[in-house]
Amino acid sequence: MFTKRSDAYSLTPCWFTRVHEPDGRRERDDDGTLVCTCRHCRKRIRSREGKTWNLADGLDLDALAASCISSHFSVVDVEEGMVVARYKVPPGSDEFAIEEMRAAIAARHDGGGDLEIRLIRHEDVLQKRH
């Protein structure tokens, strides 16, 4: 009555948690993102900073944010994969002013789940394009 079925497949852990784990050799794309294969689902995944890995076939929120004209902070809900807020950095801000702004943004979004505050610098974007 109960026989092993050849068409029954189990779901991978990343299907439930949406947390992919890199496996094997990591390579860099032209835009600087790391590309690898997920050890569970064997799909191609990518990461900008090497911590959070997403499917390479999906929408890259960081690349979309990097295509803007000015420097800004992006508050990203990593678990949901969406940008919660963006804050423009005033032109000519020094490192001290940028760190103060980051602290103010962190205080404003305190306790908001799994949030990351990412700085997208206009100068870095221009260097990647040319």
C-alpha cells in the first residue's frame, strides 16, 4: 500500500525561509556583485555585501537603488526583500555628518524587524558605470 514514489520531492529549507546559503566558488559580476550557487536549491544567487543572498533571477533592489543620481540611505527589510524608506544625503556632506545621519535613521526605525541601513554613494555608482 505504501510504496516509495519516484515523483515525490521534498522542499528545500530556502523555499520556506527564503534564506539562501552559498556553496562552491564565488565569482564577481561586472557591477561588483558576488554570484554563487545555493547549496540547497542549486539555483544561482547573488549578494552585494556577502551577507544576504538572493536569487539572481529576481529584482535586485540594490542595483535599482544604485541607478539613482544622488547619494542616499536605503532602509531595507531583509526578511521581506523590500525598501522601507530612502533618505537623501545632502551634497558635500562629510563622514561625520553621514554617520550622524545614519544614527538618526537607526533611531527612527528602531525595533522595525530585520532592517538594514545601506549607504548608496553617488561616486561609487559613477565608477561602476564607466
